[in-house]
Amino acid sequence: MITCAIASSGEEVFLSPEEQQILKQRLALIILHQHSLGCDDFYVNCNYGVPLWAAELICRFKKHMHINLHISVPHEKQSRCWEEEHREQHLHVHRMADTIAVVSFPHDPDSDRRADEFMVENSTFLLMYGDPDAETYIEEYAKDIGKIVEHI
């Protein structure tokens, strides 16, 4: 079984709305391509940006194909301080998710790291958005445990 984790460095939130829309379209094509290669299970941590956008896309695709969304939540109040619109997106994908793993009750300094590790450990490979030269913890961790990291 092929499974995929989707993560980002967070820099996409600084893109213009037009650039974000282009990125979302590209992300949809990438998810569909991975699905066509046999990946039915996708893991995200639901952080705002690429992970949340990927979750939304997977929820839309669920209406037309067999595809599963797994969410690795860093802590129970992840979206508490988010803007209303983003919090609503977050709650919507949680309702549509096939599984949700909350790694920390309540938030602690290692919550995000543990959520990332959980989704990488349960995935065949990691799709990563961000500067490939600025390797993040999740990329390093994925490589350290022998996972493939592909930049999008």
C-alpha cells in the first residue's frame, strides 16, 4: 500500500492570492497523479497552507474516488486562534477525515514535531512544499528513517 504525507515549510502563506490559487491547482494535479500511481491514503497535519489545502482537495475527491484522508493533529486546539474562515475549513476537513490522531493533550513544545513524525512514520513518502535548500525538521526526519522526500 502506498501512502503519502503532505507538508510545507509555511512560506506559501506569504504568496499572493493569485499565486496561492495556482499552487492549489498544482497541488490538485499532484494529488490526482499520486492517486493514479496507487496512493489512496494521504496524511496531513492540517496546518494552514498546503496541508489544509491538500486536505480540502482530498475531501472533494472523496466524492468521486476511493481516497482517504488521515489527519495528524499536533494538539486539540490547533485552530483556536485562526481566522474564522480558516477555522471553518479546518473543522470541515476534520468532519470528512477517515482518521484523526491527536498527538498532544494539551499543546506542548513538541506537539508539532510529534504530529509530523506520526504522519511521516505512517507514510511511504513525503511530498514537501518549500525551498528544497532549506531542509526542515520533517524532511530531515523523513530521510533519517528512509522515506522518500519529493518537493512540489
